[in-house]
Amino acid sequence: MAITIRSSFTVDAPPTDVWATMIDIERSAPCFPGAELKEQQPDGSYKGGFTVKLGPLTLKFAGKFKIAEQNDADRTVVVSASGTDTKGRGGAEAQINAAVADAGGGKTKVDVVSDVNLSGTVAQYGRGAGMIEALSQQLLNQFAKNLAALIEADAAHAAQAAAPAVAPDIASEPGAPAAATASDAPRPATEARRPPPAPAPVAPLDAGALMRKAMWQSIVNFFARLFGVKQHH
């Protein structure tokens, strides 16, 4: 079953920061709900996992993904991914095209087009492209929140690192050596980039809750189109 999913999200951060974080796979991948990043392979790809919970059913996918194309000038990237259910109930392949653009006011818009091919029993859950597209948007909304939180943490860390150190106020005593000034202190080497945080335990993605939200949004959109009501996002 082949479907194309088009979606987008906005992050309250400048494009340069969003782009730098998105293409850093080791930091951005864990922002996606239910995703688990594993070791990098010699060809540059990464092993990974994805866990999704559908009511009493839990699907666990194991596979790999990599950046197939990257254009830093245009801030566009193509990610290829593939995975199979660990219990042999099917699989999925995807090519994900993402474009980062300035949305004005210090914000960034990310447009995503995903070509997905589902096979086996897993394809049964993909029936109804409208519902899958709505579910995909819910996932991207959560990814955007996690990505924004990560970027904000980076900005706070950078500001703290750039703040000048304040020398302690030491009272002078007769015969005591003069206190060293800031210029006398050895200058620290330029701080290396902060390493990725330790990965938190991966919680299964509760697709049931997301699908309920997606279903409600589909109903709202249906009546909005029916009565010509303009939706505000």
C-alpha cells in the first residue's frame, strides 16, 4: 500500500538553528515519538527502532535510516528509511523530503512530504489515507514541540557558556599577594559542542490516543468544508 503524506509544522526558532538541529540525526531522531536511535553503520546509516501501541496491540519495528541527500544552501534534506515488524507482521519503507524555510518573526516553517509503502498485515492499519495523514500531522506536532524544547535548551546553554566569569571579591590584606585579575587568568579553550543528552527510555507511541485526536480533527475539517468555515491553525 503506497501513500503520500504532506504535512508541515512551525518552530519558534530561527531557520539556522532548526536546520542545524534537524540534520544532527543523533539529536533530532529521539525527538520523534516512539523512536529509538541505535548504532551508526559503516555506510553512514543508523540502525533504529520504532514502537507504536494500538490499544492492546504493540507493534515494534526494527530497521535503518539515513540522510540520502542534503542541500545546506536550500536547507532541504531527503531521508530514506525502512523497517520490519519484529514479529513478522509486515514492514514499511519511506522517503521523507523536508524543507526548512524562514516564516518571519524569528520562526521557521518545515514542510514534509513522505512517500510511504506499507506491506503485510501492517498495511491493514494504513487504510484510509486521510486518517493516516491526520495521524502523521499529530506526530509531527509532537516532534516539533520536542525539537523546539531541544533548541531552546541549546540556546540557554550557549548563553550561559558565553557569560563572562565574575572574579570573587577578595579583601586585600597587608602582605598578601595581589588578587589575580581576569586578564591574568588562563583563557579556557573554545568550548566543544555539547554532546547529545543520554537517551531516555523509549516509551511506546500511543497511536490510539493520537488517532482519536486525528479522528476528531477529521470530523472538524469535514464540517468546516461542508459549511465553508475557515480553519485557523
